Amino acid sequence: MSITAIGTIQRSDMGSGTWTLVTDSGETYELQQGTAKELLKPGLKVKVQGQVREDVMTLAMVGPVLEVKSFDVI
């Protein structure tokens, strides 16, 4: 499923540690490993376009896994 979401990047200590996008509407997505390092900054406000990966599981399990296709810093 493709999505466009606006939210804030956060670092979670769940599992072995992971990065998340918490949307303005309160949804949490776990960013897929390999996400661009420019995006991985706690507190960064972004608009993200990506693909929710229902075929991927993680140790952290903090939300659906999001494969980021593009993003803009707001």
C-alpha cells in the first residue's frame, strides 16, 4: 500500500533499536532498514512518500514497516 504522510522522525530503543515516523495523526511506522541517513535525525519534520511493507517483520514491531521512496524536510 502506497502512502504519503507528514510526521516526525523518532528513534526507538525497542528491539535492537529502530527509527520511526510518527505521523501528525498519531500513527507510527517503523522505517525499513536501509533508509537514507539524511532522514534519520530525531525530531526532523518530514513529508514522506513510501510503501507499507506487509511482507516484512522486525524485532521491534513498533508499527507497520515503511519503505521510504522519497521525502521532503518541512
